[in-house]
Amino acid sequence: EAGVVQSPRYKIIEKKQPVAFWCNPISGHNTLYWYLQNLGQGPELLIRYENEEAVDDSQLPKDRFSAERLKGVDSTLKIQPAELGDSAVYLCASRQGAGNEQFFGPGTRLTVL
Amino acid sequence: QQQVKQSPQSLIVQKGGISIINCAYENTAFDYFPWYQQFPGKGPALLIAIRPDVSEKKEGRFTISFNKSAKQFSLHIMDSQPGDSATYFCAASPDQGGKLIFGQGTELSVKP
């Protein structure tokens, strides 16, 4: 069974530019999460989807970040415009049904210059 | 109250030794406590998890000890191996299958 797929794996952009990250969860997983992981820190939740619905986006900086999960499968996280402080790893995770285990993708490492 | 505090920040253990990582929490609504292992360039992977109705859970060389009254839990890695060298995160979830609140991480290095 394929795991959570994320692309790109690495992205380097200039500040004020837009950037987008893509996530394909494990097949059949209805819950999808986006986490932010700063260097040397634990992941922090940005947004959680149950199917197409964003059920927890309280930590998402909505002035510059947006996310969508069309058809309840793939998801895209966008930053516009990017700031220097956005340099981090963006992790996508998915979960099946009522189970607790979250499966993480390899992440996208963003560097903002 | 939503924080999970993890210690130590880094740990060096000799091969064959016991690695112990500790976590503490404040929110009594937490009901799921997993430990994740993360290698460089990879996403976190679930290692072992426990619920507050048991005080200990063992899977192979990995054991979680849980102290509900003290609001603390720990990971013990027995017979530590160089391949265990990674960053370990404790976490807690306040609701069934909801968001995970992670500790700050412990970088474990097992010396041969």
C-alpha cells in the first residue's frame, strides 16, 4: 500500500513569491492533516480536513495561507506571499475512519530567501 | 494547558543500553499518547501508543510507562541499537483521532 505522497520534496523561493504544496493521502483515508515543522521542533497542526470539510483551521494564518481538499482526496496548501519565517517542513498526514494512527508523508522542505 | 513538554533535548547512549525519554502534560482531556520516530528527511512514523486506562505498554524493545496521576509518560528503548538513532517525539491528542500536540523532540544517538 502506498503511503502519503507529497510534492515537491524541496522548494526554494524568493520572499513575497507564492508557493503551493500538494498531498495525496493513503487511499480510503478520510481525514487529512497539514502540519508545520520548524527546525528542531515538533510538528504543529495547521489544518484538519474530514472529507472535504475543514474542521479545524484555527492555527492556519489565513492572511497568507490557504488550503483546499477538492473531492475529499488530494489537498493543496498555498502560501501567498511567502515570508522568510515560513521556511520550514510542511508535513501532510492522513487517518482512516475512527482509528487514531496518523500516517505522515515525507514532507516538503521550503526555503524562503 | 495544551503543551506537551519533552526531555531531554538530546541523548547519547551506548549500544545495548537503555534510552529513556520523558514527557509531561497538563490537559487531563488528553486520551491518546503516541510516540513517533523521525529519521532525517522523513516524516514521523508511529512507534507505539498508549491510552490512559493502562500504565504500561510494551512492543518488542519499546515500552511506554504512563503515570496518570502525575500526568507523565515515558518511552524506554531497551538494548538500544545504532539503528535507533533518530529524533523521537511524544504527542498527545485531546479527542478521538483529532490533532496531535507534539513535544519538542529528543535527538537520540546510539554509539556502537
